[in-house]
Amino acid sequence: MAQETTFTASNNTPYRARETSRWLRVLAEMLLEVRARHATRSAFAACRDRELKDVGLKREDADRLKFASLSRDAADDLRMLALSRSGNW
């Protein structure tokens, strides 16, 4: 039976284990972001249009969360959108 060769880094941690660990952290962060966006969309659904307008957002802004890149914080995008509309109502 052939034995698999793994390369080690200077701290003697197997390279494959470190890479797997890194990808699992990235995946966990992405899943947390998806859950946070779902909670935000649910909160949008519970708000009246007047409440959304008070903070500078529109109901369709929640749809933007679905299509935004997971590598970006959706809250920052919403903040920038609200600031761009402030005073323009």
C-alpha cells in the first residue's frame, strides 16, 4: 500500500492540514455571513416602508443582499447606500 507524502512547514504542521483548516475557516465565515444576511432580509420584511425610508433604505435594497459578494460585508454596502440617499427624499 502506497503511503501519502505530506510536506511540512517550518513549524512542523503538515501543509495539507493547515490548508484544510484555512478553507474550513473561510467556509465557516461564509456560512455565518449567509445567516446574517438572511436575518437582515427578515428584519427588512418586518419593517414598514416608512421605517425603511427613515433610515434611508428602500424595500428592494434587501434584494441586493442576495446578490452581493460574500467576501464583502453587506452591512457596509447598505450603510453606503443609505448615506448616498440621505437628504434626497
